Amino acid sequence: MDNNENIISELNLIALNVPEDLSPIEKVRWVYIKLGSLFSYDYNFTNKQNRIDFSSDYVSRYQTCVGISNILNLILNNIDQNIKCETITRDGANIRGIYDEKHVANLVTFKTGEKIIIDLTLDLYLIQSGCQTKEFGFTTSSSGEEDIVSLYECREMDFKMGIMQSGQYTDNKIQSVIDKLDFSNSDFENEIDIKMKSINSLFIPFKGFQESKNYINMLFGKILKHNYKEFNLKYNDKMISCFVIFDDDNEVWYLLDSTIGLVKTNPKNIKNMFDNGFTTRSNTIYDYLDKKNITR
């Protein structure tokens, strides 16, 4: 992860080239998708001082929800007088993988009076994988004062603006893969291997670890459909995940790397990784390996 990468020029490219022939909500959507392709949620710097400083002419690609929301504010408030954008705190949001104490998103108010909540941080992995977003005007606050933008409306905007990959979402490709799966005469390990190969066929390289993991967890829910345990491993700034897929009598181990996808492994290999500098915050995986009497 290169946290020294300055993306000011890319931000300016987006801010200064918003198509003029779009409606206000389409402009918001266009910026939302373009920024979603640019940022990654910074796993290593959560709960630390916000690292964005507009005045220094430096912005890292890797941000927390606060940085991402502030940048969205800055751009949206300067592209159209009919658009007002502000940050809001989503207290009590149960959000997998987002570790800020208070999760921050954006409230967009249009001159017509329409209001929508947009949460780019949670949509990063979907935008970068070409899937349909889930957090663009799709929810309201507890007061229910905000408007809802349907998935159909989002699709129509994406199609009109030409920002849908190959004319369709990756969701369609995922369903096509699911429809072709065949596990006849397969034992547990063979079934898992077939499913993992199918998941890998849908994988794309991600710049950020969190986005790759969110995407894989989504695919697990749609394709894997087995119990699994998940552990995060780290080597310097390099993050990977270890998955143990299991039933009552069997288990299969895989590693996830954000750029190469899923790689089959085993407990002995994991033990060797720890012996060679990898660490984890989870004592559970150490206990798991001890119970198996895994030694080099």
C-alpha cells in the first residue's frame, strides 16, 4: 500500500469535468461513481487523526469515511448551485469492516427540497467491482425525512451516463456463474474448490484490502453458502485474510490477497507464515492451530 500517493490531480480531473448536460442528481451520481473508483478505505489508519489536508495540496488515495465524505462535500458543493452537500454521522450503524467509532456519510439537499443520504465508503467495493451500488439514496435516517432513490433509477442514470461496465452490472455476471454451477457427485472439498474457482473467476484486483474483502464476503454469501471463519493477517502494511470453510467433518483453508484473489492453503502453511513475520490480532487462530498440534 503506497500511502504517499498524491491524487490531487485525479480529484481535480473529476471536479472540473462533470458533464454539464446532466440533472443535479445525475451530477451527484456521476461524481459518486468516479470517486468510488478512486478511493480505498484505510484499514491501517482508522480511529486516528484525519489525514486529509486540502490546504497542503496533498490527498492520499487511502482515507477513512471522514476523509472520503469531506472530499465528496468539497466537490459536490462546487459543481452546481442546486446541490448542497454536508457530512452526517450515522450513529449505531452496524457496518462490517468499518472501524471508526462514528461512521460518517453525506446528506445531499437539492434546490427542489429533495434530500438523499449517500454513503460512498460502503459502496467502494461495489463500484470498483462493477456491481450495482446499495448506498446511493437507498436508506433514510431514523427520522425518515430523506427521499429514496430506487435501484431502477440508479441503473437508468448509470446507463444514460455510460458508466456501467459492458452495459451491465457485475451482478448479472455473478448470477450467470451461479446458474452454471454443478456439484453432482462432489464431496465437500471438491464442492468448495469448484465454488472457489467460480468466485476467483469473478475477482478483480483491488487497490485496497477492505474493498477486496467486502467483495469476497458478498460472493461467499451468494456462491459459497457454507460456514466459514475469517482471520486477518498482516505483514508490515500488507493485509490478507485467511478463511476456514467447514462443515461437521471437513474443512478447507484459503487465503485472500487483494491483488491476486483466493489461494488454497492449509494450517501448516499458516503456521509457517506466522513463523516468518506475519501477525494477527486474533488469538483464536493461534488456539486453532495449537489444537491441531501444527508444527513446522
